[in-house]
Amino acid sequence: MESEPHLADRHVGRQIAAVRVQSDVSQAQLARSIGISFQQLQKYENARNRVSASMLYEIASSLGVPVGRFFEGLPGNDEASVEARPLPVDERLDFIASAEGRRLIEGLVKLPPRVRGRVSSLIAALGEELALPDTKADSEAAGEPAPAECKTD
């Protein structure tokens, strides 16, 4: 059973046809200019086949319009109502780029691999420990004795 084409595919196909007609270009002319058969162009315009990004670029170039023209009027593509959201910044990258991060990395690289692995494990364990609720403070606040500290040799 064939599923219906996606709304965006139908919209883009109709827009290709509309721009082509407004530009007074036949299917055969456009197809020839972008190196495909007119039947393939019909499939794009009818949304029976999806248009790849590179092909959409070729179509837009041939018709002299920006690629975004084919998405105009697509529901949910209203640029005025959708504010550009900044990409999330990975704080690890910020740290690596900082002077402190560079010093840490330079120091780690100078260590023998075995020691570097142990330091890495220690840092990971500290991070996990700090992520846990403060059991000592919680216990003292509840009037309970604090758990015994672990000693390592």
C-alpha cells in the first residue's frame, strides 16, 4: 500500500510547478536544463518522488530563484513567527577552550598513559560524587549520624 506524500513534498512540488509556469518554462525545458527527464520532473511536481537538496538547488538555479522560494507558504515555515534559536553550546567545549582547560589537557598529555587513565577515573569518580545529594549534610540536618568515610591506601 502506497502512503500519501508528505505535506512538505506536495508543497515543494506545487511550488516548483508554479515558479516554472510563472517563468514561462516548459517541463521539458526545465528538465533538460537540469539534466533529468521531463517525466522525472513531473514526479517531483506531483510529489510522487521526493526532490533531493542538490536537485532542488539545481531547479532553483535554473529558474533564477532562491531555494527558500519553494518553501514559502509551507505551514510552520513562517519566519516571522519562529525566532531563530541559538544552538546549544556544549559547556565541555567552552572549558576545553578556556585557559584552565588548556592547562589541564597539556598536563594530562604529559602523563604516562597508565597514570592518565587513573587521573581520568579519579576525575570521573569526583564528578559522580559531586552529582550525588550531599548525604553528610542531609544526615546531620535530619539528626542522623553521617555515614562512615571510605579510606583508601
